[in-house]
Amino acid sequence: MEFFCYHRDRTGSLALRHELLERHWSYMDGYAAEMIARGPTLTSDRETPTGSVHIVDLPDPAAARSFAFDEPGYQAGAYRDVMVRRWRNLLGRTMWDFPGGRTGGNRYLVLGLGAGKGDGLTLPSDRDDLIAYGPLLSDDGAAWLGTAALLRAPDPAAARAVLAQDLYADIEVHDWRFGGRPS
């Protein structure tokens, strides 16, 4: 089962995040085989982290919650909240398989939120800039709760346009970059 986890930073926690960075990376290294995508959300200047995204393949919802809530930054109080949702990988690949590579162009996390049918959720016809894309689901996979996409786009408006506006109560767009331990 695949899960989308988004830890949103608590105001004033940047120093704590920096202090815990090696512990965070070491923790995530333990999930390297399960990782589909990862990376920080950022301020609009793309310099300061505002959160942390991880998409992982884990056995069940309990394992996903353990993954999210045992993370060192969460344990130390760096995050104000955590979203953990079952997810389905409609692209069938990891971010490391993205043909556009790790750098170049603006990268975004787009979250379309709102319960509903979501029966019509399909991949956009232009997939060249999609890094990860799939529905956010309830723990049992029966209820559609939204959509999460990581993508390359020229600007936030173009990133937002990847989701059909009429399916969502709210759409969030966050600057994002490929994460992981620097090479």
C-alpha cells in the first residue's frame, strides 16, 4: 500500500529542523527501499523549508502512521501537523525515474483537497512534467479525499492547472524540491 505523508512545519522551527537534519536523513535511509518520492516544501524564494513530503510503500495504515509519527522532527516538535493518507501511484514509478531529472525548472507539490467521488480521476494528458501523481484515499482505500501531485511547471498557476478545479474544495500549491541526502 502506498501512503502520502506531509509534515507541515511549526512556525519558528527552522533551527530545530537544521539541528535534526542528519537524524531525519538517517531515519529516512531506513525506508530507502519503500520510498517513492520525498522532499521539502519551500517558501516562494525556494530557500527555506516549510514542510516535508514523503510518499512510501508500506504494509498498512498502522505502519504509515508509525513512519510519520516516529520521524525525529515530529518527535521533537518541529511540525505543526501531519497529513497521512493512503495514495495510489498512477505513474507507477519513483521520483528517481522521472525523465526530467533531479534539477531544472520549478518543482511543486499540488494538493487538491475535498471528499467526493473522484471516479473521474485520470492522469493528465500531458504527463511529461509529472513526477508523482495519484489520489488521496481513506485508510481502507474506499473513499477519495483528494489528489496529490509532484510536478515541474513554469509557475504556481501552471502547477495548479494540473488539477480540475471543479473536483476540489481547495487546491494548495507549494514550492517543492527533490529531497534526500545530498550526493
